[in-house]
Amino acid sequence: MKTAGIRSQAEVAEITDPASVAPRDARELSRQFFRRLTELEEGTHAYQYARNTLIEMNMSLVRFAAGRFRGRGDDMEDIVQTGMIGLIKAIDRFEPAREVEFTTFALPYIVGEIKRFFRDSTWAVHVPRRLQELRVELAKAREELSSRLDRDPTVAELATLMNISEHEVVDGQLASNGYHSASLDAALSGDGPGDGESVLADFIGVEEEGLRLVEDVHALAPLMAELSERDRRIIHLRFVEEATQAEIGEQLGCSQMHVSRLIKRIISRLRRGMLGELGCG
């Protein structure tokens, strides 16, 4: 009997097109559907209908929140879809017993989800959260000073307004470069007559392994100079003449095991020196 009563209540006030319900009407109807959800068993067809109706009726909240982010250069459809995630979270967590308007409860969820989308998803490269937030504050300060001075503000002026160092302002400006990226396949048109169309990748150099070897040799040279004459001889025999440890032992008059320990000690010293040169030690 109780199940029949629930089914009967679930069928009351079914809405043919929930998305077309006016926001003012959606507010009152949402109260009814939230009360219905508390009486229905989760996972049933009636529960799913009520939940889906709530989502569609309150899509206007998502469009309203998304409108605040218009003009950021991102597809509004992507922003709305992200806001829908926030709306669904709000519906699943809303408790009518608290007597709070659903719109008041839902908007922070929707806006928070959209802000997270801009913060984490639209950056072309990973930028620390501190610099992401600094970029936003820097944009506000630049806009304020530009309207006040009728020109682009200097780094010093921005630093004074934001009460931060000029170095931090520069960091924020550099971080802005990570917000957008260009495809390596982006077409670049030539300026001169007869110039063909090229892509960005054509103008990006490739790291040469040989160049890295040259840099390593230059960094290693002063470290080799600090070695004793015997240590330099051991390195020369092992890695230039490619002599075995036994052959080196014969020339030095010591055992192969001792040569092995000497080579490990020398290489360890050179490695520490190299890492120190690279700022890693």
C-alpha cells in the first residue's frame, strides 16, 4: 500500500518540457520535486524522473552563472556543460529540511565548478596555483590603472597598486603566457611574394645530442683538472684507451679489485661535481 502511495505521488504534476519552465515557476516546482525525492527510493524510475526534471528546470541557473564568464575566449557551451556538473552536485546534496532556497544553495556550486574549469583546464601548461591567482589579480589591476592613466601601466605602478614586488608582477606576466598556446601545426603565411605557407613547427629547433655532449665536456674539463695525475691516468686508460680493469692494475701495480674501487671513487667525485655545476647538488 505504501509503494502505491509513493507511485501515485510521483505521478502528480508531471512536466512535459521541464527546460521551458520559467525561472519563477521553477522555484516553486523545485520545492515540490525535492520533497518528492525525499519520499522516493533512489534508483527507481520515479526517483530518476524527479531528479532529471529538477536538472532541466534549473538549467537557467547555469546559464545565468555562465554569463558572468562570457568574453573569456572559451566556448560558452563548454562553460555551460561545466556548470551543469555543479548543478547536479547541488541537487544531489540539497536538503529541503534546512529551509534554504535552492537557488542560494546551488549558485556557489555552479560558479565554483566553472572557476575550477578555468583554473585547471584552460591553462596550456601547468602553472602553480599562486601564479594562476596572481594572473587574475594582475589583470584587474591593469584594467583599473589603464582607465585611470589612459595608458598601459608600468611594472612599478602595478606593483605599487597591488602592494607586491616588481619581481612578483613580472612572474604574473610570465604566467599569463601559459594560459593560451598555439598548435605546432598552426599555419604561418609568408610575407614576401612567392613565399609558401609554413607551420610553426618548421621554425622550432630540435635539441641536438651532440650539443649536450659538448656542454658536458666543457663542464667536466675543470673537474678533470682537479684530479691527481694517477686518477686522470686511470680515467684515460679506462674510457679513452678502453683498457680493462685487469690491464690497468698491471700498469699501476695493484689488483683489479682495487682498480674497480678507484674508478668508482673517481666517477662518484666527478658526478657530484657535475651535479653541482648544474645546480642540482
